[in-house]
Amino acid sequence: MKSLIFKSSAFVIVMIISLSMFISCGGSSKEKKTTGKEKKDSIVSKDTLVKANAKYNDIARYLGGLKLNEKSELTEATKSPAWLTYCKYSDSSWIKLERKRLKLMGEWSQKEIPDLYKDVKTLFYPFSGPDFVHVNALFPNAQKYILFGLEPIGTIPDFSKMKKEVLGPYFAYINKSLDDIISLSFFKTIDMSSDLNNAKVNGTLPLILLFMARTGHEIVDIKPVKIDTSGTFSYIPAFKGYKGESSYNYGAEVKFKDANDSTHYKTLYYFSANIIDKGVTDNKNLRLFLEKLDTGLVTFVKSASYLMHNTYFSAIRNAVLNKSKAILQDDSGISYKYYDKKIWNIGLYGKYTGPIDMFANRFEKDLKAAFDTEKPKPFSFKYGYGTNSNMLLARKK
């Protein structure tokens, strides 16, 4: 798994964020301290308003290059020439991304999978990296998102204490990471290993917060978590900035809401893990976590380096097949041969001409035959590797 070059990312917007947001440069809820188990119901009482956490929301908007409240603690940081330059670049990039992909993805989802567009209890995105932006475009109303990748969660950046001379290099790393997701629709693992694992930007959390701000969300709360010995998320005292293998099982719980919604919040979990079979076998906490995944979840896979084609990624593949009621993927996800047609209804979209040269040995003759005979529906946005995008939608009978 360490040798893989691309990651989804290995890894959004259903409502169209107003153009003014894209050109706008220039009280947490209480939790029990002894458990990290997510609430079953993200709908709160009508008498209770879900409010954005001013500090965390300002950090997310600052990362997104978006205008802040005049009373924000980061007001002084918005005067930085490095941030103002970043704003202009970010605005133009996001207008392009919205027009070329996110708006089209949202429209496709509403038309082709309206039930999943409207309501998903748990959305599972293996090999995602920090790619909240695309999963949100297709599944904007999920109550809970579970993402993971090799990359560590990192820490919450504190721009109020960051020296001005550091901001230029910081945003240069952010822009470098965003270039891949905007132009390619996925992150390159080899780039993320340097862009998100250095003295300036240390993990996936900054990008996740950036994506949430840019997709019209507000941050309600952020808590550090780990997968404990029972296979569930538990809160821990603080983000530690773990790197490499020491970061495995550690992550974050981010509660967030649509900017115009004061009665509902959604929850995203991101954690770091090596999900190769040996990694699962050697990591009891992770093994139990996969066993305890919600039944009836929806799984999303994109640009996943064909890892689940391999026999030595059977644990994650079997977990997805056993726990999912629906799977949306490109051909880099689960190999077509693993879908038992007695169990799954299969819908095909786009064109399948085979993998890009790097993964040429992953060509699937049976998948090609299915695309040639079953008249797949077209779609108009880039999805996964290569220029000829394809999607497979599997629904459990």
C-alpha cells in the first residue's frame, strides 16, 4: 500500500453555492467525555439551535479564502498579502471547479440516485484522503461520513499565532494540494506525503475544513478521536500531530452544518489507517472497527489505485461488500468479478476503455464485455483516472 502512487482522494456541492461566496476574498454542543460513539440522530430539538463554533468556523473560512466577520480573531491575519493573493487564486479555481464538475455531479446525483442524494445514514469513503469535496457533491445529505487514508489527520492550524512570513509557504502547499483535486479530481499520494506532512501543513484536517467552508458549510465542533480497543471512536484529550505509522487509528470528528440550517448537523470522521490485509490483521482496533461498520451503509470509491482488486486487500473489500446496500465506484474500486449478480443489481455509466498505462495490468475483460452489451448511460463530468470516465452503481437486491 505504501507503494501506491495515486490515492482517492484515493480520494460538491449539490446546492449551487452563490457566486458571491466564491468571490468573497477580502458554541459547541456538549459531549460525554467517556465515549466517542456518534449520536444516532443528528436532528436536534426545535427548541435548540445548532450554532457554528466561531473559532473553528473562522479557521475554515480563512483556509477557504473567504470573508470573515469583522469581529473575528483572525481579522489581522486577513491583512496578510500572502492570504490576499491566496484568496484571488482560490476564488478563480473554485469557480472553475464548480462549473466543470461539482454542479454537474450534483445534478447527476439528483436525477440518477435521488434516494441516495436525499438521505444516507452512513457514507463510507475508503482510500479517500481529505476528499470531502466530491463525496459531498454526490451525497450532500448523508448524516455521517467516514473517510480514511494513509495520511495523518494533523492538527487544527492556529493562524492567530502564525508568523506572517510563514503564511506564504503555507498557502503554497495548500494550493499545490488543491491543484490535483481541481484538475485531476483526485489527490496524488506521492504529493500528499510531502504537501500534507511538513512543518507548514501537517495533515488532512486543514483541507477538510477548507472544503467544508467552500461548499457552504459551517463548523459546529471538532474533536480528536481514535479507534479504541472496542473498535469504536473514542475522544482523546488533544490532537498530537502523529506522523507515519504512529498516526494509524487516530483522527477527528467534525460536526458541521449547512450554513442556512440551524436545526440539523452532520458528522464527518476521518482517521489514518493502513488497510492492507496484514495491516488489518496486525491492528485489532481497526479489525473490530470494520466488523462494527453500520449495516446498510453506502460506499463511495474513486481513484483507489485498484487496491481492492488484489487478494491482499480482501478485508476491506469484504467489509464493503457485506456492509453496503449500495456502492458507487469507478473501475479502480472493487473488481467486477467480485459482484455476485444474484446479490447485486448493477448499473453502468460512461465508457470503459481500460485503465491508464500505470495500471494497465488491471484491465477487466468481463467489465469491458458488460459495458459493450448493456448500453451504459452517459454522464458529463470527470470521475477517476484517465479521460474516459466510468461509474458502476451496485445496489443490493
